[in-house]
Amino acid sequence: MAVGLALTIGLLAVGCRQQKVASSSMSDEQQTALNTGLAELEATLKDRSPFIFARLAPAATDEELAALRAGLEGVQVQCLELWYQWHNGCSGHTTDILPLGRMLSISEALQDRRMIQGIPLVDAKRKRALKILEDGAGDGFFLDVASPTPRVFYHMLEDPFPRDYGSLQQLVTFINDVHVAGLASEKESGMVVFDLARYQELEVNYLRKIGSP
């Protein structure tokens, strides 16, 4: 019993060390590329998926961005702030911008992060990240905020192998491609649905392009 308790404490201690947030900044070129990608996605959603565009929340305010930094140990993750300066989440719980991907607001993302920190034996990679897109079942797309070069990954609690989706800029480009292809539609109930066969084909090609296994 004592050995088991010591092992559990050790695992939790390792998890605590690994969940530190790293400051990450972007070059002017990287900022321009991400902002350009977000502007293109904005135009695409307005044109091809207006039922999603209409439910996007306004940009995060200075106070909300300050709350984000406070929730991340006072550290700035610049690409994440640009993401929220685009739109701070969306309204409703059926507005997926990707299959298994509803945009979370800053407050929702921080609440999820706090909850994860309190659950023993959750994957360390997940504990050191921030969920930005929710799949409706507690899983989703996360940004690894412990890295000075943060990348997005999709993770399910029951799956020990998170899948890499590239940088946030790359993910934004992929989301744009999904909506340029017209894969999203709206049911009478207001739920956003996707042509999954075509989506999976696009996703496979995207993951191959960025070198994700």
C-alpha cells in the first residue's frame, strides 16, 4: 500500500512539473501569417458557412485577455491571444467549426484546464495544454502551452496517443479548407453537421502534409 501511494504521489508530482506554461512569442512574419489566415477564415465562414459565422462570439476584450494570462500563470502565449482576438468562442453547444470541435471561450477553456489539473493520472501532455475546441464529450483539440513553440493536438482520455495537428496557423488553414470545400451544413435543429467521408479524406491529406503520424 505504501509503495502504491508513493508511486501515485510521484506520478502526480511529475505531472505538476510538466504542466508549467511556457512564454511563447511570434515573429512579425508569423503574426502576419496567422492574422491573414484568420481573416481568410472569417471571410470563408461568412460566405460558405454563415450559420457558423452568425454564432461566433466577439473578439476577446483586454480584460478577457488579462484573465487568460492570469489563468496561464501570468504567461503570454501570443498565438493563443491572436486566436481569441479573432473570436472568443461561440454561442450554443451545437456550433462545431470542425467535426468534434466547438470553439471554447477563454473562460470555458480555463475552467476545463482547472478541472483537468485536479484529476489524477490524466495524460501529462493533456494537463500541460489548453483545450481550444471541444468535442462534446470532454475531449477535443488542445494547444500545448508548455512549449515555447506550441502545437495543436487532438486527444481522447481513453487514447494514450494524442494526434498532432500542427501549429495554430496550420490548423486555421485546415479549418478554412474544410469550409471552402463546403463540408458543413445546418440541420433544422440548429446543429452543425459535416460530410464526414469528404472531411476524412481532406483530414488524411492534411495530416500527411504536415507529417503527423
